[in-house]
Amino acid sequence: MERIRSQYNSLAAIIFALLIIAAHLVAPASYSIIKNTISDLGSQGYDYKAIMQTGFILFGVILMMGISLNEMSLRTLPLLVYGLLVALSGTFCAKPILNNEPFISSEIQSILHPIFAQAAGIFFSIGILMQIFYAESKKRKTIHFLFLAAVIGLSVAFGLNHDFPGIIQRVLYLVGLLWLAVFYNP
């Protein structure tokens, strides 16, 4: 139990990655990893949306619990809020995109999901920034800085590029999960 408590960041990242992969395995042929986002795998009306929703929620809850059980501080607060926002983004589904059947969608969910997802990205960036300030070695500060630059750069590219949003987002998730699992020391 102590090992889980001390490595909650890696556990959250691994579970999230596995659920993203599982969601991809059941995605319809019309789903494109080049054009579609990971949120689309949890979109309204999609038969298998629960897989991705569970991924977002579990990821966020594990982060919040891990931080709460360990050290609540100014250094960890942005990542606690990040966990909450990711869980909330999983609670509210993205706009319908993978459903061929007619159904009544929720406009409020279509609005809330991206708001929580974008806010999560902001708090994640602040979380990495906090690690730069608290890191003791210059090497560690440099690593955190490089990840922060990558996260911000990929986030801007994701917002501006409409040809390859799926690919850019997956690289962004890979960079973020790698930092969280390997370079963030709770």
C-alpha cells in the first residue's frame, strides 16, 4: 500500500494510458487518430464512451487521492486541481461525433467538457512550473523546463492545427503522462 501511495503519479498515468488504448481498440472504423481527439472516444451518444470517461475520472481521482494522502502544499496544489478538472472533463461528455443514431445531446455537456479540459491543461502547466521552482538541481530544473515548453508548444499547436489534431493531442498526452510518471516526484 505504501508503494501505491508513493507512486500514485505513475499508477494514474499507467491506468489512464491503458484505458486510452482500450478505448482505441473498440473505436469504430470512422474514428481517425489523425483527425479525432481522445475526448471523442468519450463523446455523447457513443456506445463505448464509458471506457474513456472511466479513464478520465480514474486518472483524476487517483491523482487527487495521491496528493491528498501525501503532501498538500503550494507545490502540489496545481496538480490536485488538475486532477479534479480531468475528472470533471470525464464526467461531462464531449459533443457527439461517433454516433450514427439520432439522439438528444446535451449542449451544456458539450460546453463544459472542453472548458474543464482546457482548464486542466492550464493547471498542469502551472504544476510543471511549480516543480521548476522547487527543484533543487539545475538538471532537474532543466528537465521540468523542457517538459513545460513541450506541453505549452504542443497545446498551442493543438489549438492552431486543424489538419492533425488527433496526432498532436496524442503526442501532448504522451509528453504529459511521461513527465507525470517519470519526472514528477511526489
